[in-house]
Amino acid sequence: MYSLTPPAVSGGSWTFTNIYEFTGGNDGASPGAGVIIGPGSVLYGTTQYRGARIKRRHSFLAESSGQPRGCVDGGHSLYFYGPPDGGEPQATLAIDGDGILYGTTRYGGTAHLGVVFSLAPPAAAGGAWTETVLYSFAGGAYGVTPSGGVLPGTGGVLYGSTSGGGTANGGLVYLLTPTSGGFWTETVLRDFPKCHGQSCYPGPLAWGPNGVLYGVATRGGAQQDGSVFALQPPATPGLPWTFVPLYSFAPPGGNFPYFGETLAVSASGLIYGTTFQGGTGTEATVFSLHP
């Protein structure tokens, strides 16, 4: 895990700082997504693996030491994942105003097809965090393999995507609503078709102006190299959301935006993200999309 600090003078070199090196033991291995910043400048993230041979997945915490440039005094585990509560968290976490973390795992749950979970902080410092499986994906029309994270919305709801499932197995964008008794209900906002020239296998989502959801489809699009899309909320609650294709990737401009990465949208509507392949060196790209 690293940080890049901007130069004091415009045009100067950025400063690279190695914040934390994972050992492959109880602190995990192979962090597959970015980190988020919580209260007190604490960094939260996930690793896909724990240990060299024990393939249980967990979330980690890195605490700021108060020193400049994001130095830390160590990292420690909040929760270890394994059946039946989930496995292989791959996406960036989300955090709400109460410090509760939300995320997804690609596997695990009652049908072993992925879960949405929460991690509530302890009442006293140093205590155990409380993990709750909010929703287990059942496959088929309800989706499978939530490779992207979740976005908290108004009223305690969560928005997210699955890279599989749906009526045509092209993935879907969903809404999870809490109900009485601790149960959550799923509403499908967009059921993606097969990949023949159309966006499919949605990945991470991001909020844009006016409550619009922006996302990437890791496959499909005009060149079958992935795309960027928007979902516009209905004027009347309960009606369908409007799907708007925005851009289709094609080499050398980048292709295959990755499941676990983060999408960002500025206040003016600029979209920023990354692709897993493409570019002049065919390795990867960082892109911006201008409206």
C-alpha cells in the first residue's frame, strides 16, 4: 500500500511513500482494490487472501501514526472471511456516517454465489468488529458474483452490481432495501443483456450529479471491449431507471475496465477510471470522459 504526495512546486516530482507491506500471514495478501479513508485518517481495505496457503479472505485496517505523508504504525485484521459468511472480497469498501463498513464478496453465502456484508465497529476501542451478512445472492434473475462494491443511498439503501446472473446472464445493477426483522430486499434496476454488441458484466458504480448512477461494463460495447454507462433515476419513484450508454472502449484507448477498481465522477460530470488492458503499451490506461 502506498501514497503519492504532490510536489511543493508545480512541475516537481511527486513523492512515493511505501505505507504498508503485506506479509501473507494474518495480515493478508493480494489486496485487489483501493482503500477508503475513515475517521481519524484510518485506511480501510480488503485482501483477497490470507496466508500463503490458507485461502480465507479478510478486511484490514491501517492506522495513521500522525506522521506526514500517510505513514502508519501497522495494519491489523478486522475480520476473516470463510464459509458461509463470504469469500474473496475484491471491491473497494464503503463507509457511512456511523463508521459502519459495507462491502461484497464474490463467493460464499447461502448459495455460495456472493454476499453483501456490513462490519460494525466495536463499542470500545480494541474490541471485535461485528460482521453481518445483509444479503446472499441466489443466482438466476437475482444475480451472482457481486464483483463491484456497494454505494450507500438515502434511507439506508445500498446500490451495487453483479457480474453475472440476470435473465440473460449479463449481470445486473441492484438496489438493496432494509426491511423489518433485519431482512433486506433486492430490486433489479438494470438487467443487462448478452454481450453481443451491448454492455454487459457491470462493475463498480459511482454517484454523479442529480442522483445519476454511473458505471462500467467490463465487456460488451460496440467493440466488445467494455463501456461506460449511466442510470438515470425516474421522476416518479417506483418507475424504471433509464439506461444511457456513454462510451465504448476500443484499443488503443483502453479496454476491459476492471471489476475491483474505483470509478469517480466530479461535480461537473467528468468521469475517471481505469482499464485492465489497452493503451499504447497495451498494459492499461487511466481515462477521463468529458460530457
